[in-house]
Amino acid sequence: MKQFALIGHPVAGSMSPRLFTAAYDGRYPYHLIDAPFDEAWATFLKSYHGINVTAPYKQDAFRAVDVLSDGARDCGAVNLVVKAEDGLLHGYNTDVDGVIGAVKETGFQPENTLVIGAGGAAMAAVVAAKKLGSKTITIANRTYEKAAALAAAHNCDAVPLENIGTLKPDFVVYTVPGDARSLPGVTSSVIPGLTGDLLGGAVVLEAEYKHPSLSEIPCRRYISGKMWCLHQALAGYGIFTGEAPNLEALTRVISTC
């Protein structure tokens, strides 16, 4: 029987097992593997047909697979790997599908996008914003050099985090893990500038769904990271099994998390 897993660190709180079990009514085993990358990868090669990959291993997986999807190549990161019938390891990035699906569900068309963060989720957000037709994309990060490097790789703009208050985005993607109060110089529950004019006219998509920082801040519309997770699951699980997942069951699980 085919079995699947999530590798990363930490993964103990992931809802992936619940989602995957619901998607296929428990017909396929799904496990969590919290171990150093080399150990986790060896376990995958020995025992699993496919794996989801979460932080901090998405770039490691990108380097380890044999074949990359267009989305994975564009992002420079892999979040799903399968052993294909050709014997090769195929890497995908369904985080891009997650952003696109979550946004399209609202009927919103972004024009000017601000991505906060410069990690794997931010890479996916930039690629997704391009595919959604956003005319401008700006990246801000606590370490400006990382934002600038990501912007250069994707031919978009970067600004220091403290300058985001000067922007007028209609779409904000917040990808920084953990509470916004962990960022340097933050004295309130959000990053200075992530209030008022900046978010008031913007649709906000936040990657973090367990402990969101921006869900209570007034904005044009808030999209929970749960929707990002749902749509990346819909895209990825079909790649794993060749079978369409149960959308109704997935939605029920998401709503209770």
C-alpha cells in the first residue's frame, strides 16, 4: 500500500495528517517525520511513495529531486515530492496553487501586491501574484538584503520593512512565521505600518493560520491561511494519489482547526 508523510521541523502541530485522512477516508497512511533532513529524506526513499515538505527543508528538497515542475523551478523550493513511474523523484510547489486558489475563491484581482517575508512561502506568494496578473509586486523583510535578493530573482521591487507605510498595495501577503510582535521594533500586536491606510484598502492573505497576527486588523478583506492550506492540499493530494480528494471533507477539517 502506498503511504505518505510530511517532513520538516517542527511538524508535531501540523494538521496535514487530519487533512489527508479526511481527503481519502483514511485509505492511505500518512505520517509525520520530524528529523534532520538527511535522515528524513532517507526514510522517505525507503518507505514512502510521496512526501509533503515544510520548513526548513523546501530548498533541500529542491536540490534533491530529479525533475522539477514549473512552479517549483520558479520558486526555487519544493513542498511535495513523489516517486514517479519512471523511477525519478518529481518535485512540485503547490504553495503557489494554494495562494492562487485562495485568492480566486474571493473573485479578487490583485493589481499592486506587497509580500512581507522572504522565505519559501514568500517565494510562492511572489510567483502566485505574477500568475494572478498583479502589475506590481514589492517585497519587504526584516533583513532587507534577503528581500532584495528575492526581488532581483523575480524582477520585482524591494523595500526595507520600516518603509512599508509609504506603499499603497491592494493585496498584502504576510508570510512571516510566528507573532508579528517577534519582529524588531514592534511595540504593538502588529508591525508598525500594518494599520490604517496600508491595510484599509487591501485584501490580506496571512500564511499563519494557527496564531494569526492580522486577522483582527481592519482591511478590505481578510483571507485566512486555512484557505491557502486547503487549496495547496487540493492541488497536492491529487498528485500524490491520482485521485481527486474529497473537498467537502477537507473543508470540514479546515473549519475546525
